[in-house]
Amino acid sequence: MFRKNFKLLTIITLLLLATFGYQLYPAAAEPKVKNVIFLIPDGMSLDGTTLTRWYKGGPLALDEMDLCLVRTYSSDAAIADSAPAATAFATGFKSHTGYVGVLPDEANMPGLQPIAKGDGKKPVATVLEGARLSGKATGLVATCEIMHATPAAFSAHYPDRKNYDALSEQQVYSGVDLVLGGGYKFLGPDARKDREDLVKVIKDLGYDYVTTPEAMKKSGSAKLWGMFAPADLSYDMDRDSTNQPSLEEMTAKAIEVLSKDKDGFFLMVEGSKIDWASHANDPVGIISDLLAFDRAVKVALDFAKQDKNTVVIAVSDHGNGGISFGDNSTSKSYDKEPLAAFTGPLKKAVLTGEGLENKLNEDRSNIEEVMAAYFGITDLTGSEIAAIKEAKKGSLNYTVGPIISKRAHIGWTTNGHTGEEVVLYEYPTNNDRPTGVIENTDVARYVERVLGLNLKETSQKLFVSAKEAFESKG
Ligand SMILES: [Zn+2]
């Protein structure tokens, strides 16, 4: 009886391992492709894409890709924060709000495997780290500060996205070959608690450290670190092209540098501020940076088509703002409104809400002139003028975004993230690609598989228990 049960138990265990164990930790497979370019339009909701396409008046580069849907919830919340959402893409594990590249303390959403006791906050390897250990070149490109949640989740591990000191220090020593984006003030001794000068460390580690688009383009170094703003870069529409490169230019440079590695490369590219514009309910900011993101997608697709050994994926980490094409004012007229009723008011704007703020004078006495010249609005109401006058410094886009949205019949439901599925755009169009409705963690598993990585082994190589390590040394 005991023997029979024992045998049964063994079979069940083997079956469990075969099903769950294999899915969670697939063995390193034969690599199917050499390179992966993983582009993230942070906080992009589908109606923002629809709006941007109508605004452009022609197809987006994204439109030619295959697609499926991705569920975005985190380990213990139905609506994700960028840190656990990017951690899911990078590591294959859902995590907790604010957690970067580490396991959550609890995974209690329906269908999730519980987190083993003692495993909370444990670091888990990212696809970027796996790619690096397999000999590939790696890179991070973003339009916000590089230690922000999304790029950090591919290159650092810490249970608090706000701890830029810890995250940037890990990034600097991570061995990543290329970093392009913003955030130099967080690398300097003035902003850091430890008073370290990480820019000096970056240079000592052999990176070509550049701060202008021209120097970036000229660099011939295989290790390149470009910082073009103290924190985030400007929205593309507001950008001074002599000081800051476009996302398209950074992506092209990244591919140029990384593709020289004969072992291939992994590159993450984030259109960071689509999310910020969505928080502010500013449709102009979304259009500005989604078009800029789409031009970066085109660069990646052009490379992949020529290279024939590259997977390109583009996927948002969560929805944001509840943007809708059509709002309460079109409840009865939605099928009679011409296209220009939506795009016309937006086409008059030449700056985003953030860019507008720099045009206002100190006492904000030129509101009407500025709104007419740069936002194309000449019919401001008294209460709108008062709201702009009182808008908090640094967040004017939260006031003028809704003002232009109203005129363009663009609806919003929240200033926060939303919980709907997002679209995963995929290239190449072979049979080995995700279809249907998948989890955000499946995206990491897909990258792991096509590049022939083994993230479980990578975790074991990269991380040891500090307590055990110190005890073993006495
Ligand atoms: Zn996000």
C-alpha cells in the first residue's frame, strides 16, 4: 500500500514538475533569433493610438505588426503600477506596486502561484541580464530619467522604485553596454546621499559619456552612456533638437552600437512620457510622444526586416487616463461629427501642456496670448483663465490638457492608471509568437525562449543570499 502510494506520489510530483515546473522555468532552448528589440510605450491606451493615427492621417508603423492582448495586473492589485508591470515583462514574475526586479511578498490575484515563505523581495534575473550573461550586447533607451521604473526593472533590483540612489548605482555597475536617456542629476554627488560621483565611475568603467545629440552620433565606442537632461527629456513636440536627441535617433544609435556584437543583442526602448501625458489628460502630449515612439518602432522594424534574425515587440505596460475617442458631448452626435471635430483643435497645438508652461511669463499675465499662439485656443472662458493662472508650477498640463480635450471631444475618466488589456505588437510574423490573451509575464517567457535564455539559472548565477554567503566565509 505504502509502495503504491509512494509510486503514485512520485508520478504526481513528476507530472506537476513537468507541467508547472517546465512552464515556470523552461530549460534553455535552441535560440530562435539573435536579437530582441523590446519597445514599451508606457501607459498607452488603445484610444490614444486611434487618436494618434487619425491625427497623423495615415497608418502607424505599429499597424503592420501582428498583435495579441496582454493582461497587465500585478501580484496583488488589479491595476498595475509601472514597477511591477515592467518587472513582469523583464523577469516573468508579477510583483507588488513599487517593486523593481524583485518578487512580491504576496501573490494573491486569482490563479497566481503563492510566493514561498522567505522569497518576498528576492531579486529575480531579467531578460537583459540573461542576454548579457549569454554574451549578447545590451542596451537601455528611455525618454525619462534612466533610473525610472521601467528601465530600472530591466537592469536593477530593489523593492522601492523611488530609491534612485540604489537603482542607479546598480545600473552603473550592471555591465549594460549602452544607456541613452535622461537623469544625470541623480548620478551626481549633490543629489546622492552617499555623495558618490557616478558620472566619474561611468567614465572609469570605460563608457564614452556623452551629453549632446552630436556627440552621441559621433561616438564610435562599443560602450556608450548618453545623458541629455537632468531628469526626463522634453516631450518630442517641445524638444530642442540641438540639446536632446529624438527617441528615433537614440534607437538608431543603439542598434548601430549593439548590432556590432557577433553574439547578438537585447535592447529595451521606452517612450516614457506617453504615460505622463495620460496622467495629465493631455492628448497633445500623447500624440507628440506616441508619434515619436512610432518612429522608433519604424527604425527597429527596418533593422529587423534587413537582419532577418531579430524579434521586435512593442507593448504598453498598462492603460492610463481612461482616454476615449468621443466624450459626453458626443452622446447624441457621435455618428454625425466629422473627423475634424476631433483632430482639428489638436492640430492647432504646437506645444504640449508642459511646453506651454515655459511660455507663460512670471505673473501669468499673457495666458490668452500663449494659449492662442501655441495651443490654438482663442475662446478661453473666465474660469479656464483663472484655472491656468492658479495651476501649480510644473503641472500646467493637468489644467490645459482637459481644456483642449473638451474642444476635441476626447474623454477621460481618471488621472491614474487603468486595468484593461493592452496590445502586444509583434514582428516577425512567424508561427512562434504569442496569440490570444496572454499574461504580461508570458512576454518575458517568450523573450527568454526565442533568445534561448534560462532565467532561473541566470538568477542562481547572479544572486546569493547575503546571510549564507557571509556565514560560509565565517
Ligand atoms: Zn507605466
